[in-house]
Amino acid sequence: MPTAVDIFDSPRARSLIACLARSRPRQGTAHFPLSRRDQDELHVRRPDSLRDWFRRVIGTQQVEIRIRECSLEANFAFFGNVVWRDATILQCSFQALITESPDLLTFYRDDNHAAQYYRLDFDPTRPGPLFAEPQPHIHCIPHGPPRFPLACDAREYCLISFLEFIYRNHFHAKWLTWVKSVSNEGITPTELDAIIAAFDTGTVEARITELGPLLKTLKATLSRHKRNHVRRALALPDACSVLTY
């Protein structure tokens, strides 16, 4: 797939966001891909490997089409569902698979490629033991702990925050291209280059007096861009802050 300046604005990302960012009608359930509506079938079953799970979800018919439906990058598959009422999320589950194989079809066919799995879960009716399951939280393995909270501004749609988390960790070059495309709303390209160089050389702490205000402006700009990316975005309920320690 061609590199997009905005990681949220590639054709596949637009399709995903269009599917899962609905706040009209007043209540409903949305799925991605649209063809996968049985969420129980999307769960990773014990003792399936990630490849076993991916092959089961994709099936044996029209394999390339089904893989294309769920892919955001050549080696990045995404499945999700969200339930909402009055533009507030009642429950959501987003699953991501990033493979070390050249592409998802190779991962499907061969059994010698590693992969990383993530799942963002939000369900305030099932909070788990006291503070053990932040709302929302991310799994980095299919079952059990660890579960760690998603860094998400209360005004951001958590889907956008989750996607940005994945790109920042696994597709950093594309993430950085997005940062450069939106950061000029708050800082200059020269200032951004200075920040990047300080991180690359490990000198950011020594220059914190100089760079600290720029970093605050940059983070606020990125948060604002994520927050404004989806019109009428679905929001997490206020109770999230109470349920998360």
C-alpha cells in the first residue's frame, strides 16, 4: 500500500473509521470488516496460535479478498466492533495483528512467522477485580494479564488513540510522517527537527529547559488533531476515570 501523509486518511483507514465511528442512528452496533458480524467467531480460542486464529477467521474461501478487507497495512490486520447509545460507547473490542512476515497472506500460508497481537477492550459492566482491568485497557496477548490502560484524552475517540498507538510502535516512520504533516499548527519544522534530533541522540533531558515548552505544544497539537479527526465521534462515558487506577 502507498504511504499516506495522514495515517488516519489512507483508503483502508478511512473505511475502518467510517465503519466504527458512527454516532447515528441514536443507538446501534458497528463492525469491521462489515462482513464479520459474529464477534464470538473473532475471539482467539485456547489453545490456538495466532496463525491458527487468523486462518480460522479468514477461512478457506476467497482468502485474498478476506485478507484485503481486514488489512490496514500489508502486514497489519484489524477486526473490531463497537456498541453505542446517544453517541456514548457502551462496549467495544478492537483487535490488531501485526506480522513479521512480508504480508498477511504469507503469514496465512506459512507457519514460521512471528506476530504481535493487541486487543483494546472496553466494557464497564465487566470491570473485573478491583482496578485489575482499566477501562478501556489493552491486551498484548490474547488471554489474561497484563492489561494496561490506553493513553487517551477524554475527548478523543479511543479507536483513533488505539490506531495511533499501533502506528507509533510498529510503523514509526509513517507515524512520524503524520506528525510532521500536522505539527506545523503549533511549532515550526526547524523546532520539530530539533526535538527529533534530541530524542535520536539521547540529549532531550539535557535540553529540557529549551525543548520542554515545544514538547508540550507538540503533544497538544497531536491530541487536538486526533480529537478533531472524527466528526460526532463516539465518546467514552465519564465513569471511565473512576474505574481506572
